[in-house]
Amino acid sequence: MSIEAVYWIALGTGVAFLVLSIVLGDVFDFLDFLDFGVGDSFSATPVLFTGLAAFGGGGLLALKGFGAGAGLSVVAGLAMGIAGGGAAAGLFFLLSRQQAGEGFSVGQLVGARGRCTLAIPAGKEGRVAIQHQGMTRTLTATSEYEIRVGEDIVVLDAVGNSLTVAPMSDR
């Protein structure tokens, strides 16, 4: 097998597996042993495929485009593979930093104050609005007391996505 065939196989395999990993998502999860613990959302698999494709492309470019010999084309292919894989790793790292952090949990609202937006009959459900982290959160709430629209409330407990509240006048 010629060195040119090796480059074509590397390029085709790298590109094909990279496209498959993008289109099909977690199809290459069996390659988890390649994830070196760089980060929670970082996967080394696409970086490996990018490096493989860059190795094949760089070797072909040196061999056919610049007329380099087999030895120099291998060096050029390795350099391009490392550079391509490094660029892909850098891009994935930057993308992982752009992911939204964790939101808030309803449990963080315990002790918060707000206002009733839909009347809460005693022992029944209604709605309350609470300012939290610069946003107004409107949630379902229950109370053992009757609470009228516009009345100030305090959050006593959070169960699932529902709050247990009491009127401020009783606190």
C-alpha cells in the first residue's frame, strides 16, 4: 500500500467518523476511554477524528501539492494532525465555557418574599410572583391561609415546582 493510499484512508475515515459523531451524537460513546478528564462536557473523540482527518489532508497536501517525499509528507501530516486536533480541542473548550450554568432550584426561594398574583384559597392552589436573581419568577403556590391578589407573601417551603407560602401579615 502506498503512502498516498494511507493518507486518503486517514482523511476519509477521519471525516466520515467526524460527520457521523456530529450527526448521530453519542454513537461513539464506546470510545469514552479517550476522554482524559479534561472537563465535564469535553469529549476527545471528535478531536481524535479531526486530527486523523488533518493528518491525511496534511500528508496529501505535502505529497501532491508541494511534491515532498514520503518522509517529509509524514512529518507534515503529523504536524497538521496535531495542529488540527489542537484547534478542535481549543474550539470545543471555548464552546464548553459558553454553556449556561445551572439555573436556580425552587428550593432557593425558601424565605423569599413576593406577591400573590392569583388568589390562593386556604388549602388550594394559586400563583405568586417572586423576584430572584434579577428575574420575576411566577410559580404555583399553596397556603393554609386565604391569600388575596396583591397581598405580600413569604415562601415557607418548596415541594417539586410548587411553593408553600404564608401571608406576610402572619409572619
